[in-house]
Amino acid sequence: MNFEIKGKVVPSVEVSLSRGESMFTQSGGMFWQTEGIKMETNTKGGLFKGIGRVLAGESLFMATYTATKDAKISFASTVPGSILPINVYERKFTIQKGAFLAAQPSVELKTAFNKKLGTGFFGGEGFILQELKGHGMAFLEIDGDAIEMDLEKGEVVKIDTGNLVGFEDSVRYEVEVVKGLGNIFFGGEGLFLTKLTGPGKVILQTMNMNEFAHRVSCYIPKSSN
């Protein structure tokens, strides 16, 4: 399987498939395809796995595209940003909800709930995560630009949860309360930060969609009714 990422503002990934090769994505993730591709839609793993994906911000049904001859298929981002290829041969990865774009069928996408209740109830969207495991290529949808960090053992980085894309399973994930009442009420960063402790790779995104949506909503005229 060969691929090429095209576009800069709202990019797409163009995948060349040989006969018998497949890719899967959430419903609506396909951008375009050439002739010679068969589509199959199902819950991929059963109803409970499908419901888990819905909780993680993905679709209930997944679409699998299989080439019946040499063909091409493209998957596109939904917001301005970038697309990041992940080689799941090399690592098991945990990603935030909504970050998954497409993958080879040998890659398993599994919903994972954070085991720490404090993280779940107070960490917002960080409660429901997804795991990529198996072997093969997967593609992540990045809001804005992707920032990759390789943390040393014991090295810590604290970030806004909305700017987290994913991390290797060797990285410890937890939520930390912002210190100081003034910082909490007037700092503009909210009550909690996501704390990641190495060793391992961490992927961040420069755009926080929740923050972006809030900014845009401020410019939408309010109804007078």
C-alpha cells in the first residue's frame, strides 16, 4: 500500500491499493475513489464496539473499501489542519476521540475509558479515548499543525486536553488541577490540565476545536425572539 498526503489547508490522503487490499474509515470519511473498489458497511466488531465508537466521537458504522483491481481512494480532513500517518507496527497508540481518519483492516480501533475516575469526571473529553493496535498504517486527523514530542523517562508536559492528539502506551496520562484561584477564574485555561509523563512519543495539535468553536460562536448573531 502506497499513500500520498495532498493539500495544505484541508488535506486528504490518497491511497493506492492493489487488488485485495483494503482500508476502513468512519461513515462519510471517503473523499473520492476510482473504479474497482467494493464498499462494505458494518459496525466492525459488533454493536457494542460501535456504540463505544459513538461515545468516542466516531460513527456507529464503519465503511471498508476493498480493491477488486488496482485502484485509488482518498480520505479527507473535516477541518483545517493536517493528516499524520502512524505506523502501528512500531507502537500501540492511544488517541483522543475524533482523531481517527482511516486505517488498514489489520489495525484495530478500540474505545478505551480512562481508569481514573477523577480524570473521567473532571478531565472532560479526556475520559473517553481510543486505542490503535495491531499492525499496519493508520491516519490521524490533526486540527491545525501536528507537534511531535519524544519524552524522556520522567519528563513531564502539561497541556490543554483539547490540544492532545495521542501518545504511546508507555506514557502516563492523568489530569492535574490548575493551582491558584486567580489562575482558575481569570487564566483562561480552565480548571484542569492534562499531564503526560514519559517515556514515549506524544502528539499535540495547535488548534483546539472547542476553543475555536467558542470563538466563532461569539460572532454569530443572536436571535431577537
